[in-house]
Amino acid sequence: MREIKASAITEAIARLSMEANYELEDDVQKSLEAAYEREESPAGKEVLRQILENSKIARTERMPICQDTGLAILFVEMGQDVHVVGGDFETAVDAGVRKGYTDGYLRKSVLADPVRGGNTGDNTPAIVHLRIVPGDKLAIYVVPKGGGSENMSKIAMMKPADGLEGVKRFVTESVRTASGNPCPPIVVGVGIGGSFERCAYLAKKALLRPIGSVHADPFYTDLEKELLMLVNDTGVGPMGLGGRVTALAVHVETAPRHIASFPVAVNMNCHAARHKYVEL
Amino acid sequence: MAEHTLTVPLTKDIIVTLKAGDTVRLSGVVYTARDAAHKRLVDLIAEGKELPIPLEGQVIYYVGPAPTPPGKVIGSAGPTTSYRMDPYAPTLIEHGLRGMIGKGERTGQVVESMKKHGAVYFAATGGAAALISKSIHAVEIVAYEDLGAEAIRRLEVKDFPLIVAQDSHGGNVYREGQKAYAR
């Protein structure tokens, strides 16, 4: 058994919430720099130039990259030999979000009731995806997720007969119709399989993979490559102004499915692909 | 693509010269409003009541800024997605609004109002929020403080970098641009 204090969890999440909002990970930064070199459209290139300048200002001055500092979404892998002491796990998580969003001058964008509103004032509650795994570590991804890109996300319960071609059509059309709304250049997370809700989870999990990484299974590596090409051929471009760089990456995550179902989900991330990781 | 240096208020004479794809540096007063504030304004107009802000010749920026850190005028302040304001924009344009700043394409009804009354839609770069905040030199809440980040604020901006996304003639940088680069 390894004890981890609830207060340590709170501190880590507070710190990651702020860092994720001020500083892009290296893979995202490099991908945006490469996109700037690659982009052929003058309007698109200017957008990327502003994005890169913004990244520098945000990092240097510790200001949010985007004013939409997002819902606090967390992916947690808790080792089954971890014993959280000194408080409840979920309370500690929300305390971390509260602290990070207050101390970091981050925007409070959460409404208590989805229909009747009422800002919660502290960006809680967090949304936590938890797995219990072997070992004694606590691994936490903090993923601030903005509304614009999230709003363009889609899920379809396709027929198995729709197959791979159905997936390609669905992903490409989702990106095309989203146009500039999710703030391209986007990172596209694709979930295939699982159940209705598991599929959506896969699509979001796919966003966490480093840009430049490929699927472990060559069959899906090929699909990722083809989807990236199809999505970039829509010509949507940076901020939808038209260009050759609509997506920085397409990542696919899969899971076994029911014989009669073929769920496919597309979760988009904007160019501010924000996530930070810690292992306690 | 032409470059324009503009100051608010915007007159119809100026607006008709702006073409989709032109770049703009905008200075002067700009009001902020999002979904909730728009609904309140449109309800006031329907009730024949006075509005808390002027509309004639003015520009509204769709933004909900991050909290202001110590020593700064405003927190990060990039655009929010404009289509959510599409149900409200035609009424405001009808009553004198000349410019809107946001991101993403506007729908047919808004475009029809823009053509009929002479108004323009500018796009700012989404997610370049820290950079954009440098163009904002003064901020004050003028209405709906209860809405927090979504309150109506009066901003004084200088050289706010914009692109004319949809002009008063039906020109549309999204349609034209995406067509040009699709394969």
C-alpha cells in the first residue's frame, strides 16, 4: 500500500490546470510551427503566425492561451495499491480545479444546471475518467476542454455494413461541416467501437496521444494517415479561412463492439490542444 | 486583398468598401456581448425599452474574457463562436449595429441583414487570446454585471487585427477560401 495525501492531489491538479492553460506541450508547439511553414494560404499563414506569437506571450506572461480555459476534464489511472488519505478523492480533485482556476486567473465557465444556468463560480465540478490499474502510482492528465471545439464533436451509431468507408465519410464530413467553428488547425480524435458512451470516451482519449505518434496497429496507422489527408483536402484551413492545414493530426482509438453495432465518434480539439500530465 | 485602418463608429460609406478577405486594424470603442446579453438586448428592443449601449454605427465583439491578472488591463480575450448569436444579430443590425467581431461563419439571415442595412462581420483569430488582449487598452463593465465573463463591457481598442470575414455584399471568406484550397 502506498499512501498519497488528498492535499498532494489537490496541489498537483491546481498546478497542472494553470500550466496547461499557459503553455502548449512541445509536440503541439512544434506541430504548429511546422504547419506555419507548410500552409500555402496567406490568410491561413497569418492565423498561424498570430497563434505562434500568442503561444509565446501566454508562456512568457503566464496568461491563458485562450480565454476559454475550458471544462476541467481529467483522465486518471489509479494504481490499485494506492491509498488516498486525508480526504475524499473527488473532493480533492475539485479542490485542485478550484485552486488552479482561482490562483491562475482562469475563466469560470461551468453552469450548475444545464437548463437553468447558474455559474458555479469556480469551474467545478471536474469531469473525471478513472481507471484502476495495477501498481502504486497515481497518473493524472488534466485536459482543459473548450466549448467551441467540443460543440463540433459528433457521434454516430452506424451499421456494421457502413464499415471503414463509413468511418472515413463521417470523419471527413464532420470536419467539413464544422468549418472554422472548432478553431482549426484541429486535432481530431476518432473513437471506433465500444458502446455509445465508451466510443465518445475513446475519441477524447485519442486527443491525448502526442502529435506525431502513430497507432500501434499498422491497420489503424494507415487509417490515421488517410483520414489526415482526407480532412486536409477539405481545404477548411486555419480558422476556416481556407488553407492546406485543417488538422495537425488524426488519432484513432478502438475498442471491441457488439456484433450489431458500429459506433463512431469524432471529438475535435482546437489548435490550443491543452493537456498536462503528472505521476504521483 | 486590401488593408484598412478603421476607427469606430463605422459609417455605411466605409462599410461598403470592405471586401471579404481584406485585413483591418480597428481602433476605438467596441462593446462585448455573448448569448445571454444578446437575448436581453433583443428582449428590450421588442418591449420598446432603452438599451444600455448605443447601437448606431457601433461594433460588438463576441467575447467572454478570462479574469484580469494583476497589472493588466484585461485577461486573455479572444473571440467566441459567432453562430450562437445568429438568432439575435439581425435585430441589432436593423437597429443600427454596423460591425460584429467573432469567429466562424454566419448564417443566411445575418447575411441578408448585413446586405440590407450595410453591416460587416470581422473575424479575429480564435485562441490568440493573449495576443488580442494587447490591443485592448481600457475596459469597463457597462451592463449585466451579473453575467460575469458574459457581461457587456465597453472596450477601447487600438489596432485590433481583424479580417473581413463576410462583407455587406454577400462576400464570404470561408466559402471562397475553402473552395480555393480543397482537393
